[in-house]
Amino acid sequence: MPRYVDHDQRKRDILNATCKVLGQGGLSALSFRAVAKELGGSTTLVTHYFGSQAELLDGLAGWLVDDWEADLADLETGVDDPHERLRLFLRWLIPDSEESLLQERARIGLLAERQDRTEAVEMFDIWDRRMRELIRQHLKPIVPKKELEMRVDMIRVMTNGLTFSAIEHPDGWTTDQMWAVLDQSLSDMGLTA
């Protein structure tokens, strides 16, 4: 009797392994063999679900965005105050766990390959558009329309800066320190209740 395989879970496992490979070695380390090794299986385990590296990266981008959406929905459940929703969202954006740091290292590893790899450019475009949409959604209830796009830019730059700082100096940027900078920035921008 054939054993049951949860194909959605298998894809998530492959994409998680892909993220780990990217986080540890960048795009140059990404191969079906490296992902299969991370999973403890053969390359056919990966190629059964993803036929090319571009498909694998597209799948990763989509998986991360879907994962972000689910995490954020859980985080904001029952929070009605738009200022508090913004604060929770921005704290969520800042990497504060080994998993979130790994995802950000993977993103930064792809950044180095961006100019030479179409699939990396496409992933960054997907991520940036979605992050800007999420920031915009959180700002709309509290920022005048004429200031909205500038505030989106300011918050995108601030959160990216905190993320890069955490990756660059992991021992120097504690979660509490990053959140303090975030809270002060929100206060300085007049985005606190």
C-alpha cells in the first residue's frame, strides 16, 4: 500500500530548505542537490515539485508572502486601534528570531545576485510591492492621503535599515534595542496614539 504524502507540506519543507540554503550561502549555493541535502533526500524529491531554479524561487517568494499574511492576520486579531496595529506590524517586520534572521539573510544573499539573475529581481519586486502594500494599508487610517506615499517610503527605509543592522551586527542589535528605535521613530513621525 503506498504511503500518504502531504504534497502541500512537502512543498513547504522544500521551500523552507531552500530558504536555509539561501540564508547560509546565497544564490550561488542554491541547487537542487543542496536543497535535497538539507531535506535529507534525493534531488528527485525537489524536482518532482519544482522543475527549475526559477520555479523554486517563485515558489519561495509566494510561500514567504503567504506565510507573512497568515502570521500577520494572527498577530492583529482583535486589535482595533490603527496605531497599535501599525506598531505590531512593524515589530513583526523586524527580524527577532533565528527563523526570521535566516529569512532575511536569504533575502540579502539574493540581493547580491540581483543584477545578474532575473529570478532574483522578480522576487525582490514581489517582496517590495507586498511590503509597501502592507505598510500602506496600515498607514491609511492614520496618515493624511497627501503624506501617505512619503510615509510608506520612510517606514520602508527604517525597517530595512533595522533589518540590515540586525544581520550585519547580530550581537549589537537586540530585539529590545530595535523595538526602542522603532517606537522612537514612530513617535518622531507622529504615528503614535
